[in-house]
Amino acid sequence: MASPFSSSVSVDPTNQLKITDLPEVLQLLRRHGYYGTSYDLAQTRALQTTSYDLGLFLGLSPATLDVITKDTKGDVRRCLRECLTKWLLKADDVETKGGPTISSLISALRKLGENEAADGIDMEMHPACRILAHYYSNRFLLSVLPELGISLYGAELIQKMIIPRYIQGESLLDEIQAAVCADYKKLETFADILCKYRVTADIGRAIMRDYREAYGSDDEIGLKIYLPKSVTSELYLMQLKLADTFFIVRSILMRNPQSPSIDIIKHVLGRYDMTLRPQLALRKDVHNILQLVRENSSLDDVSMLEYLVNEFNIEEAKLVIEEYKAAIEKLKMKLCQFLEKELLKVSSLLDYITIIVDKDTGYSVLKDVQRLSSAVLSDDVRITVVRSDYSMWEDSKQESFTNTYVGPTVQSKDTTLTTEVPAGTTEKDEDQVMLLQEKVESIQKQLEEEKEFHEKEKQFIIKKYEEEILQQKRDLIQNEERIATLTEQQEEVTGDLKHKTEQYEELRSDNELTHKQLEELEKELKGEKLRKRS
């Protein structure tokens, strides 16, 4: 079973591994019999070739390794994992030893005396070397190789000219093997040389067939497309938006008093996909159920979540899903337009397309590029997505080791999961035990993510309540300002009324005075009239 990063190494032996490659590196070592400690089978005791020694050859300092040894307390597998983690993070002098690459790992294993593991990894990680290794037992080929010395030298498959009768075919094949390991394309050159001679033509054609099966045929028409970093950044943001969509829907379900019960939700989802029923039976709350839905969704397919929301007619959640679907369709359209623009640059029909993304792009984004590109391009075109350092994602060729074993069920987010190797465990069972341990570690990581998710939800709820309180404070301040304004207006009106009342009183007093004066004047006029008459 090939490693998910084997293709990158076969293309570029100096390819730098990343910390995200740790699970694959551990599986690779275990597949080839290295677990962190070698054993003297005759004496059934551990030799002094431990992870500590491997760490030294990889470039880790004694100080770093002493800390790891102290922290791991004799746990060999954990010690190996910590050493490899430091190596992948380029601690100490790792760069001076060639950096975290498969080649430097193989070199360290050879220095450690772990030649069987080193050879096995070399064969697995370099398809060209593996193909050529099959012919070491072909006595006929070994016998005729010295006669091909001039051609081999001219093709730089061997270092110097040879006299056929003074050289063995095994030695020549060793030199050819070294050349092929350094440059896998040399295998095609070697096959071409063999095809030129009638006696070796069948072997040459067999090697060429295996080579093209491993690396693709030059007869195929292909196109390399460099995906802008802005697009991969949008894909990463879309992954976050998908996670937020599930988070918001879950929050809506949990705070809505009209939400259906857990059993009803399980029944509806089981009706949607009968294969989920055994897993649904183990889910205890809304979070765990939606986590299962998330695991069965993808960046451009949230149909299961949409079905659940539509079934219960949750309007608020419908809006959230519609918003997400609009966003992903917009991104797919942008990707489609970009790819179509690139395809217009070539006139012929294509057999394959290689989409190259930024070297720091995570494998999850590579997978989404693969899926979305396949959705918008013709089914007749083979699509491969690689990082600019040639780390590949090939959807149809990768397999997950952790998926081969169904681990224990998570009962509580606070549970600490451990595994122990039972007494009397045989070598035949060790692989299964290791897979179980890897699964446990994966579950432990899921628990940590769940805890982080709960914390995020708590912060979300707190933030929402804080916003509500802040809005109430704003409303209160606005009301207070309104009251103050009305009070001020009331005071102004009261003042105006008082002033008008005073004016009225003055006018009334003036009117009374004028009335009295008028009466007095009338009396005087009457008196004067009477005097005149008399």
C-alpha cells in the first residue's frame, strides 16, 4: 500500500516533509519493521539502536533527545513520535543533515544499521528503483549488460567506460540503480537502450510499460495549471465557513425550544441514509449527530444538513445554509472561469491536467481543489493536484490506514483514551494493535477538537449575550437622552407659559386701571355738564 506522499518523493528526492506528514512517516517506518527499537532475536534483548540514536543521525542535539527521553519515560513508540516531530519541525541541526526528507531518513536508518527498513522504504518511495530491483535476479540481463557499456556510459547510467570482460553485470546494475534513484527518468533511458537490441527488447518493453504505468506516458497530452494563491486562500476560508455553518445550525437547534428530540433527528437522518443508522445509534447529543453529518458532507455538498433543516422547517437555519450554498457556488464559478481560461490556451484535447498550488497548501485544501475541479471539468480528463513542491493528492490512489480499523466509541468529551498491548500478543497482532493505537490518538485529537468546539460555542453565546446587553444599554441611553430632551422641552414650555401668564396679569392690571380711569373721567364729564347747566 503506497504512502500518500510517495509520489512527491519519487519526483523530487529532496522534497521537504512537513509536520502534517507525521502520521504517514510513522506508518511508513512501521510497514518496514522499524518501531523505534531494534531487537537481538538471538538474545531477545533490545540493542542500543533506539530512537535516540536515530534522532542523532537525523540532526537532533543530545540536549533535545535527553528531554524527549525524560518526558517519554521509556515509551518507545512515543519517543519515536517525539523525535520525528522535532525532525519535521527542523529543530537543532536537522537542516545540515539534509532537512526532513525521505532521503535523509533512509540515510539515517542505514547509519543505524537498519538496512532492511531503509531498503524497503527506498523501494516503496521510489517506484523507478522498485521496478529496476525486479531485474537483479534476471541472469540473462546481467550477462548482457557488460556488452552495452558504451551505450550505458553515453547515457550517463554508469560513471566510466568499461571493458566487458573485466566487469560483472551486478556491478553495472548497481551503478544503474544509483543513477535511477538520483533521477527516475534514467529508468526510461535505460529501457530505451534495451529496446534497441533484439535480445533485450522484451525486457526493455516490460520496463517501459512499468515505468509509464508509474509515471504516465509521454504520448499523453497534458497541461500544467498554476492555481493562484488567492484561490487556495478562498478555499481555506470556505472550509472555515463550512465549519461555521455547522456551528451556527447546531446553536440554532440547541437554543430553539421547538427543536425536535434527539431520537426524531436520528430517525430522520437514518431515513435519509440507512447506512448511517449504526453510527447514529451511538450518538448521544446534537453535537455528535451533526459531527457525523459533517463527516458525510463535503465543501460543495451539504445536502444531508439541508435535508435535516428542511425536514423540520427551521427557517433561521435555512437562511444560513442558503448563504453557504451561494458562497460555494460563487467560488465554483470563479474556479471554473479560471480553468476554462487556462484551457483556451491549448487547442488539442487533453488526457490529463496537473493543477499546481502553493507549496504551503494543506492536504485538505488539495483534496477540495481535486473535488471541485473534477466537478467543473470533463469526466474524460484525469486531474492531479500537486503542491509546488510536488506533494500530491490523487483521490483515486490514496488509502487511509486509520480507516481500516474501527476504534472504540467516544462516550464523553472528557474521557482519556489509552490502549495496552495484552500479554501474549504475537507479532501477527502487532500491526492491529498499532492501528488501534493510531485510532485512539485520532479519537483523542477529535476529543480535543470537540472541547475546542464547545469553548468556541460558549464564547459565541457569551458574545451574543454581551451584544444583547450592549444593545439594551444603547436603548437605555437613547431613552435617557429622549427623556432629558422631553424634560428640557417641558421646562421651556413651562417657562413660556409662566411668562405669558405674567404678561396676561400685567395686561389685566392695565385694563383694570384703564377702566377705573375711564369711569373717573366719565364722572368728571358728568359733573362738568351739571355745572354748565346750572
